[in-house]
Amino acid sequence: MELGLRGRKALVTGASKGIGRACAEVLAEEGCDVVLVSRTAADLEAAQAAIVAKHNVAVRLYPLDLSDECADTDLLVNNAGAIPGGDIVQIDEARWRTAWDLKVFGYINMTRRFYALMAQRKRGVIINILGAAGENPDFNYIAGSSGNASLMAFTRAMGGTAPRDGLRVIGINPGPVMTERLVTLMRTRAQSQFGDAERWTEFMKPLAFGRAAKPEEIAWMAAFLASDLSAYTTGSIVTIDGGGSSRRSAF
């Protein structure tokens, strides 16, 4: 693709693996200089080395939860945070608060900081990688369903008024994506449902096309939404779940 993103500054949180890593790769391929943010320095360094080897762009990294070092950011991709699977009994208050501090409040605080910086320049895009459980609540993913629903409302509220500051705020709701996090969630569910975590692959069989999405399939959409080809899109949530939401029965 040629999306006109060359030379823009992109910051991606949770960039060491999974969807965040894929977003960083795709944006670098489109010519963005990228800043990678995560908590694990070794994983970030591996991602940096791989991206630099493929693309002629600048790649900086920060092994931090949040960063105040990148005031020139044009594009923020909020992706950090893995909320654990489990029902209301399994997810106690401490685990719930820890997960929301990282993802829900992490997204809010990153948006608060970088929205203000972008608004000064009247230019910028914020993309929040959320999760389809926010629109299809799951009792066995109660903390994640609730957190993603909250961030959907936050994204719509911010995106609805962002044009007055020359900005855009958009969300992406991925369904199942083949990442380490998905395997962990499916193992938890298999242990709960079958008493055997190793049966997690059985949950893949009914998915669209017989598979979960590839991380880059989410990243390609993020790059398009970040580009001026999608310049009238804000306050919207794009769902990429292989039609899963549309296949739900009303009864």
C-alpha cells in the first residue's frame, strides 16, 4: 500500500509482540518513523532489530508503560494491556484493578497526554486497539468485556469532538487474533470448560475460515485508518472478527 504516511512519527504501545508488533511493522513499511513502547526491554530490542533490518526508518524504543519523551508524535496506537480471562468469581478485585490500570487507564492516560500535544499542532490520529468482547460481552471474560466496552465509549466520546482540534480518534475491535495472549485465554477457558487446558485448539474450529485473524490483518486496518485516505473517519469503531458478531443468534 501507499498511504501517504512516509515521514510521520508513530508511537505504538505494547509493541514487542502480537498486534502491537504487527502495527509497528506495517507502519514502518509505510515509511513511518516508529517509537516502540513496552515493559520488556529484550522483546523491544528484538522487534527494533527486525524492523530496522527490513525498513529504512528510524526506530526508537522505550521499555516503559507510558512515555513523555515523544512530543512530536503524529500517530498514537494504544495497544498495551492484556486483561485476563475468567468469570466474576475467578477475577478478584486485585486482578481486576491491576488489569484495568494497565489497559483501561493506560489508554485513557496516553490519550490525555498525546491528545493535548497533538491539539497544539492541530494534527494527529489516535487509534485504540480494543476488543470485540466489548460489543459481545462474555461472562467468562468479564473483566475484559467490561473494560473494552468502557474504552469503546471513551473512543466514541473523544472521536466525536476531536475534529474541532483537527484530530481523529478511532477504535478497532479485533475478534480472535493468533497471539500468545489468545492462546493463554483459550487455555484458561479449556481448563474451565473441559478440565484440560491442552484442548484449547478446539475453540479454533468454529471460527471464520477455520482460523483466528493474523496480527497483520489488524495492523493493515490501523495503517489505513491512520492515513489521510480515511481522513473523515473519527469516533468510529471498526470490528474485525470474521463476521463473528453477525453470526450471533437472537435466541
